[in-house]
Amino acid sequence: MIYRKYVQAAAAGVLAIGLVACSDSDVPLVDPIGKTQPANLGPDNLVDTAVAAGSFTTLAAALAATGLDAVLADADRNFTVFAPTDDAFAALGQDTINSLLNDTDRLSDILLYHVLADTVVNAATAVSLSGQSVDAANGDALNITVDSGDLFINMSKVTTGDVGAANGIIHVIDTVLLPPMDMDNADPNLPNIVQTAVSAGSFNTLVAALSATGLDATLSGEGPFTVFAPTDEAFAALGDAAIASLLNDPDTLSDILLYHVVAGQAVDSTTAISLAGQSVETANTDTITFTLSDGNLLVNNATVTTTDVVTSNGIIHVIDAVLSPPTSEVLSDSETEQTQNTIYEAAKNAGLNTFVAAVDIAGLKDALNHPEDTYTVFAPNDVAFAALGTEALDALISDPQALRAILLDHVLPGSVVDSTLATELVGIDIATGTGATVQLEQRGEDLFIGGVRISITDIPAVNGVIHVIEGVIFPN
């Protein structure tokens, strides 16, 4: 991937902040899905290495309580372990730790979610897997991303990488990874979504809004539901006048509230991370977009501050802003105030990592980061760049001028073409930044540009708009 090679070659110093990388001779690059050959990576086994470090006492106690210490000490097998520090466990609270130590089945599931079995994945390999997922030893998926030069496993940051052991490798992480919740086995005695919001005490405005629209009864029903719940502070940012207006307009308020709900699914944070850069339909039939930025999960422009609050009928994720449906005018002023990012910054926030790296290599950052210029950008997602193949990507990296020309063919300078205007331009030749022409076309409900499908539309920026596309455009 362009992004991987750019990070490793041009930003090695940045990566060094988050990783202590070994050379390729120290740790073999291996296929993380296959089984590595035995390797002498360190003098002690994984468990003894962790104990000797002195900062993993809770992890060591948890492994001993479940009997997994013997598994990870097996000299005939190799493992990759993402090891939470004592501080990471402490963040769970002592009550939670005690509860887990008394529930060894649940604790084993959590611990195995930190392990890749029969494989050694070093930092360099993990970086190359950015945007992909791998199966943990408990059978659930772990998402790997690189953001701002740091390596993340789900939303846990790797603070030290490549700690070698005789039977594997350890990467130190700053939070405990929690496996996706299985709603089929959710405790029916837990409070439901509305009851949970009421008892929390920090969602009074949300609860009042649900009551005013009758949606409190809906979200107390069978479910499952996923709710992105704005706090009282998030609602307060709208202003008293906007809140009063909404409470007096139940239809508009219902539309806004349903834009915060995914019906029929319990979307946990792990699943949401795997959907970064993609859109998901909400209960009002509009779509929201998940992105990752600096290790944070974002829903549109709202940051998820607390994830995976499990209830009897779904999952709550707490967010720091009220989401505004595309058709809502009530929240438009507030949303406009929040849209201060340039196209370059908006692309980073949208998780378009390869595109951003390519822009840097091609010397286009200053242009797309200039707040007083205007652009429409059709940005290929990471998968689109990867589909070109390693040979083609290597050639582009080594030829910044050719890369620049290709990127400029994804830019309409001097204009803002949102999705509404785009439909009016279908079939018309449109000049790109190189002077070449492309055409928009409509196929059913989907828009295409240069034969490539537009998957996400209208990511706003202070100097234009971004549309995410599923391929790289090569104009005639």
C-alpha cells in the first residue's frame, strides 16, 4: 500500500514514537493468517518475559487464574500477544477486575482476544495490515489501523512494539481489548436502553426528547438497537432556542433522534471500527459514516467518548455532538460551525489514509489544505488503491509527478459539486485538475464518476467537499 510504504520510508521517525521496531533479521515477517516457523526471539517464554517486565502483574494474575499461563509458556508453539499494562487494567476499575477474576470463562475469552495463535506478527507486518482485520485466538476479529504514525489494535494504542520472547512476540497496549458482545447471550435482567440512559444521569435532554416523541417506548422494546447517545453537553451546544424549537416540532425531532439509531442490529465498537470509511443506514433511512482519527471512533463529525454500554435490548455508544440528518435545517447552523476542517484534514478524519499519504508524496497538501481555495475531490478509499497492486503502487511512489497527475484527475478545482448538483451534471464532460475530462453517470440509485462508484457523498470541508469512490480514476 502507498500508505504503508510512505509511513515506513518517509515517516519512520513518527512511527518510532509509537513503536520500538526490530529489524527484519530480528523478527521474520510472516503471514499473520498462516503458521510461522519456530524462531528464537528472546531468552524467556512469553509469560516469564511479561512477569520480568514488572508492569503486567494484573495480566499475569489473570493468565494464572484461567490457566492460560501454561498455554502461553508452551515452548512448542508461537504466539503474538497484545499486552495491556497494569494501568490499562486499572482503568477498568477494581470491581470489574474482581468480577472477571471470579468469572474465568469470561476472563479467558477476554485474554484470548489479546492473542494471535501460532503466528508471530511484528510491528512492520502489523503496519502493512493497516485497514484489515485478523482473527484472535477466541475467534473474534481484531482491527489493525495506523493513524498519525501510531499503530492501533481496535482503539488500543501500541505503546511499545516487538518485545521478543522465546516463543513469540509482545506488543504493549494502553487499554484492555474487549471482545464483541453477543446479544443472543445478553443478560435479560439488564436495564433496557431507555432505563440505562435515565439511570446514567447525563442524558436528561435525550430522555426528554425521546419522551416527547414517544420513541422512549420504541427503544424500550425488543430490539436489538444501536444508539449513539449525545450527552446533555452535546445538546446544550445547540443552544436553548434550537432545543426549544425541536421539542415543539415532534416530527423533526423524531427524524433527528432516529438518525442516532441503527435498528435490528447491535453494532459494537469492533464492528464499527471495521466499517471505518463506510456508511450505515439509520432508523430514519439516512446514513451515518464511521471514521477513525487519532485512535478515536467518529460517527460523522461526532466523537464516540464511551463505547459498548450493553443493555438488555442493545448497545449504547456515547457521543459528544448531536448528529444532524442530511435533510435537517434545524441543526444546520450548529453543524456549519463544526465544519472547519480543510479537505486535507477532512480526508484524514474520514480514514482515507492512502489518499492522504499520496497527497503528501505528490506535493498537493498545501493546495488541499488552503482554506480559501475551493475544490471538489473524488477520493479513492484504501481498498481502491490496494487493488492497483504492489507493482503499480511502487511505480507511483517512485514517480511523484505521475502520482500528482493521477490525483489531480480526481479533483475539480474552483467548484463545489455536492451530490445534488452531481445528479444534474450526469452525462456532461467535466474538466479535472489536469484538463482531462470525466463524466458522471447514474445507475439506479448510485452515482459513478469515470466509471467508478461513489460510495460516500458530501463529506464537508471549509474549502469544498469530498466524495469517496471505490476505484482509481484513469480518464481517457
